[in-house]
Amino acid sequence: MKTILIKSASIVNEGQVTIGDVLIKDGFIAKIASSIDVEADQEINAEGLHLFPGMIDDQVHFREPGLTHKADIFTESMAAVAGGITSFMEMPNTVPNTLTQELLADKYKIASEMSLANYSFFMGASNNNLDEVLKTNPLEVCGIKVFMGSSTGNMLVDNQAVLENIFKEAPILVATHCEDEQTIQRNLATYKEKYGDALTPSMHPLIRSGEACYISSSMAVQLAKKHNTRLHILHISTAKEVGLFDNTLPLKEKRITAEACIHHLWFDDSKYAEKGNWIKWNPAIKTSVDKESILSGVLNGNIDIIATDHAPHTIEEKEQPYISAPSGGPLVQHATSALLEMYHQGKITLEKIAEKTAHNVAICFDIDRRGFIREGYWADLYLVNLNDPYKVTRQNVLYKCGWSPFEGQTFKSEVTHTIVSGNLAYRKGKFMTNETGKRLAFNR
């Protein structure tokens, strides 16, 4: 059996930081102790480093198939692994949209051959594929994705009867993108009438407004309560939405959960003047009050998970005028560095980062033996030096699109090693591509 011994790490896990050793055998964590004295195939001296459970990113867009000029599963999983993300859940708005079980199976096949990280894929819902949605296997698929707002292709679900049926009959977790399309279109028409072609990125959060988000999110919550749906609302972007979620129940007992994304925790609308389309996302980055309220929701338990919504576009696409430039940006390589920068700023603890990026994702999605540093669990881990500054430049980004919204930012912390299902996949700038990640399994 292949073995790895991690020595003298500061282990961040389940609400505490302890110094100890971790022994990995044949993909799994075999032993955790203050000291382990055995011979191993590989030994990592982790003195002075912090060991985290690998981040499980529950929302990425890796663009394969059909949009591989922007990104693909190999390049983006590589960038994810460099950032300490050991597992991802990818969205269905690829080309073609993932609206049949056959197309879903095609994506799993690509990942089995190309992904350096562990993986799962959402089944997509549309106005006319409920039969296919209901075939989804709860033990093998992370969830069903419903776009209650604009999306790529034929994935906007705006038929009320269809929404009712999805929420009533879905066999597994339903994850929603919540923005009210009618409100957005009304706002867009108003701004076009007033400004014509002179629309700017700073208008983005006014067009894709907080009202549009709340109308849609509150509707999703109402539907979930009506049908007892297991609902997970993605990328909360407003202070008002935070109040939709309960923080009195243990996560295991919640039927309705929520996610915050890195960009909504880091940027606010004061940055549009500098960053422009590079921080154009849907839902839009909004005010500093919204940003601080989202962080408060993360800390107090209204919001359960932190993710990226990694969604790359090419430089040429982003350099178009505001109205033509697509929404989304790459984030997986720098997500943990950004969160650790917030730790250095006193905004979040190391233990809370592990909870929101790993523990809670595993609980929320019922993932089999991942998300914690526990004996008998898969060895999905990353080591980080909290005091090893690096500056983000276009020369050191790994994304296929070749840019980052964090360009020019110096982070104090950098990932040094990433272990994926017991395989040392990344070490100090070098990748070991001899093994691919594993398909996530679910205990449902």
C-alpha cells in the first residue's frame, strides 16, 4: 500500500488546532496522533505549516464540454488543486446543457480521465426535462441545479408549474441560482432608455438588483417549505437574503441551506471603477453593507458554506463593452489564499474556514467520508504556509483563461502541498498528474 506520513503539522479540524502527525495508507487517513513513528513511502515535514481538510467547492463552471476555449476540466482542476481545493461540484450550463442522464454520464467520463481533483456534477433542470431530472441517482450525483434567473442555453426555469413539480418531486438536493428575470429585464430597459450604449459595470448591481435576488430567493424558500424540499441557495449576494435562513438548527437538521462566494465576501461595488468587467458576476457584487452582512451570516450560521462560483471567460470576452461582456470569473486557485487573508485581517478564524469550506459541505451534501481529518476518511488535505507572501500576476495564474480578478493582490499565505484521495497531487509548484481524482459518493 502507498503511504504518506505528515509530520508535526498544525492540524485545523473540527473546531480546534492541534499539532500532530497524520499517516495516510492507500488513499485513506490511517492514523492521527501526536507522534507517529513508522516508515512511509513519502514523508512530509510540516513543521510550521497548517494542515486543513481539502476545500470542497460546491459550485464551479469548468466549461467542458463545448466551451473549452475558456477552460477545461484538466486545467481548472489543476488550478483548484494548487489552491487546496480537493473536490468540486460542476454546473450543467456547458454546451450542450447537461439536461439528460446520457450527457451527465459523458461529463463523468471526461472527469474520470482528466480531473486532478475529486468530482461530481449537477444534473440540470429546464422547463421541459422533469422526466430526466427524476432519473438522477441520489447516491452518485451531488444535486439538481435550477436556474431561477438568466443562464446559458435552455436552462432558465421560469414556468411556475415546472418549478412546483421540481420542488415537489426532486429525489435529492435542489441547488438554485436565484434572480428574478422580470425584474432584471425591467431594470435593464430603464437603464438602456436613460443611458443608451453608455452602460457601465457600476450599473450591474442596479440592473441585477438586490430586489431581483430577494424576490427569487424568497420564492425558492416558500416552495421548499411548501414541499419539504432539500433546498440549497447558491451565491447569496444581499443583506436582506441572509435573513431568509435559519441559524438555530444544527446543519444536519436543516432542509434549507445557503452558500456565500469568495467574490461577494471580498469585493464590493466601490471596486467597479477599478476592476470593471473583471468583477462582473451574476448575482452582482453589491454594497459594502451587503458584503459585511454576508460575512456575518457566514460567521453566525445563517449561511452554511463558502464556495467560489469559478466561471472563467477569455480576456477578449471580458474586454468587450459592459453590455456584451459575460458574467463570471476564475477563482479556484486563490480562494483559500483570500480566506486566509481574511483570517490575517481578523475577520474569520482558521477553524471557521475549515468548517465552511470542508466540514459543512460534506454534511450539507451527505458526502461519503470526506470533509474532515478523521481516521478512516479519504485523505483530502492541503498544507499551507500562513507566512509565505506571493503576488498574483498574469504570469503565475494557472487558469486556461489567463487572468484573475485578484491580479496585483499580495496574499500572505500560500498552499504548499495538496493531497487528493491519498495522492500527493501538488507540491510547491509542481503537479503529479499520474493519478486522477475520485468520483464523489453520497450517503443518502
